[in-house]
Amino acid sequence: MQKNKWKQGISRWLGGFGINIFKIYRSLKGFPRLLADYFTFKRMETSETFPVKLDYPCPADFYGEPGIASGHYFHQDLLVARQIFKNKPKVHMDVGSRVDGFVAHVASFREIEVLDIRPASKKVRNIRFRQFDLTKPSSSFLSYCDSLSCLHTLEHMGLGRYGDSLSANGYITGLETLHSILKTGGTLYLSVPIGPQRVEFNAHRVFSVRTILDLIKKDFSLQDFSYVDDYGDIHESVPLLEEAIDTSFDCWYGCGIFQLQKK
């Protein structure tokens, strides 16, 4: 496990500079086959005129999968989108979740309003974008919606990664603002990284499950808990046993998905 963490750490450091070592490895491995296929294809006869150029090589794709059906975003986006489809809220608002994942899932069957600290330049059907900084309390959206999502976002608040102001307690202010946006009795879908508690600056915080439960207990009741483990697999609607809470379900960098109801 320790060796795994070391590899992940190196991979994340390089990834921060746009270097994907796994894709580089697959590309180098597939390059000889790419060249062989290229020259073979050029020699093939065709009735159409298609100039054959090597302008867009994809040697890594020889060893790829049809897609990534695992990991935090894949599972949380599907799980929460299914819940919103099932519950049919009057107004669903999202704060900072991935637009080309969760937001797109929801927009395929209903309207969704999106708050993000970053401006959005595109207009998309069923999606209404608004620029908003959750760490700066505002009365603009008091008791605004009966359904609210904040997926893989709270952990970034106050770290400056997306142009927000630095704040050691940014996640606390953010959670208070989420509480103010939601109507009494409304549902909040919240996901954060779980594991041994730490700040991996300037990317994100990792929370212990105990910390999240302590943060929410005053203002929210827990309706459901699921999590994605270190291997990218989801465990839905699991019981919150004390031993599992204390170890954050044996995760080093997992994803806790909390369905909460505002008291």
C-alpha cells in the first residue's frame, strides 16, 4: 500500500504539470505497432481519395479500455443524478460540481442551476450558470432550493486553487452557505475526499468521516451514506459503524457521498 501511495504521489505531481506517465508508457509501447499499421494502410488500395497523414497519432489507445467506469467522479455523478431523477425536486441547484459529468447527467432530463466561482462562457440548454463565491456569505440565495448538490467541491474552498481567497476555514464557511441556500427539509448531496485527515496543498483537503459527521450534525440529518474506495469501486448505502467511521472505511483517498436533509 505504501508503494502504491508513492506511485500515486509521483503521478499527481507530474499530472499537475500536464504529464501523464501512464499515457506516455502506453504510447511508447504502442508506437512500433502504430508505424507498422500506418505503412500497411498506406499501401492499401481505395476507390476514394483520402490523403493519409500521420498528424494525429494515438498509440496509447491500443491498450486503453472503452472508458473509465470507476473512480470518484464516475460513481458519484451517476449515483446522485439517479437520486435527483427519482426524487424530482422543484428546484435543483449545484455548487461547483463537474459540468462535463454530473451537471450534464442532470441536464439531460431536467433544468439545473449551477453556481461556480469561475465564469462560464457557454450557454447550454437546461443549464443556468451563475458566478458565485461560496466562501463569501451572501443573502442572494437564502432558502432558494429544495435540492442542492456539492460534489468534490467543498474540499477546495479556501485553498486558492480556483482563484478563491485563502482561508484555513473555507470549508466551514462553504458548508454554512450551502445550509443557507437550502430550504428547511431540503436535500443536500455532498461528496468529499475521505481518509487520514490532511491538506494536500493547493489541490484539496482530505476529511476523516468523523469530521464530516461532526460538521453536519447540528444542521443536517444523515439520510444515506455511500463511498468510493481506494480502488475506485463504489459501496452504496453502507451502515455507519463506529469502527468504520474511525478508519474512514480504510480509505487513504476515497470519496464519501453524504445525502443530507436540512433540519
